[in-house]
Amino acid sequence: MPFMSRGNHKHDCEIEAVALPSIVPAGTPDWITAELIEATIRVWQPYYAELLSPEEAVTMIQSVGRLYQALSSGSPP
């Protein structure tokens, strides 16, 4: 995964306009909305050379959710 220091990152990028409901992959949990997927791609795309897909955005969202759960549980691993 490419890494860019905070000072060198690009600002949030614009993604191609698409009908939001169509970007929600099949099997995505109901709490992950088209708007959340779009925002995730917009924020993280500047850090990746290749275009992020909605599926990749859903994976990122779920991973951050699991990380939050682990950190907030307060129990050691």
C-alpha cells in the first residue's frame, strides 16, 4: 500500500458522479449507506494510485468498525 505523509497528501478528491444506490455492493450491511461509501472513497482516494471500488470502500469501513470495537472494549488481546 502506498504511503503519503500527512503534509504531502492531496485534498479530498472528486469522484465520478454515479447514482448512489448503485454503488452499494450486494450483501453490504444495511448500516453502510451509499453516502458512507461515497465519502470513504472521496477521503481515501488521494492515497491510492488505483481507483478504489465500492467493494474496497465497504471493506475499509468494516475494518475500521472492527478496530474501533477492539479498542473500545478495553480488554487486552
